[in-house]
Amino acid sequence: MVLRCILTLFALSFAGPGGYWSAFLSDPSRRVLYITVAFALFVWVFIAAGWAMSVQVGVRRAIGAILGAVGRGWPCPRS
């Protein structure tokens, strides 16, 4: 989570808060790069959590816990 905040702050440092949407995200190559890195960091959070848990509970249980935590968000109703 902290890495994604650092990525956002890095993007804001070039364009500023007002120019962030218009300058940074309107360029297709920068937008694709930003979204790719942000998604990779999002997935890394789950990988790091499973890696940290595998030391205490084992690899299979850590994978099951992470998959259960990810799957728990799917049945939530949208309001």
C-alpha cells in the first residue's frame, strides 16, 4: 500500500494536483505505464502477505488464506 502511495506522489510531483489528470493521465503511454505499475504493486501486496504468512502457517495454508481473503470481496453487494 505504501508503494502505491509513493507511485501516486511521484506522478503528482511532475504535474501537480491540478495538472495530474489533464497532463499525466491524458498521455496514453504514461497512463498505461502508471496503471501497469499500480496493478503490479496491488498484486504484490497479496504476494508479500502470503510470503510473510508462509513462515508461520505453511505455504498451503498461506495460499488458502490469501485466496480466501481475495474471494471474500467478490460476494459483497454493490450499493
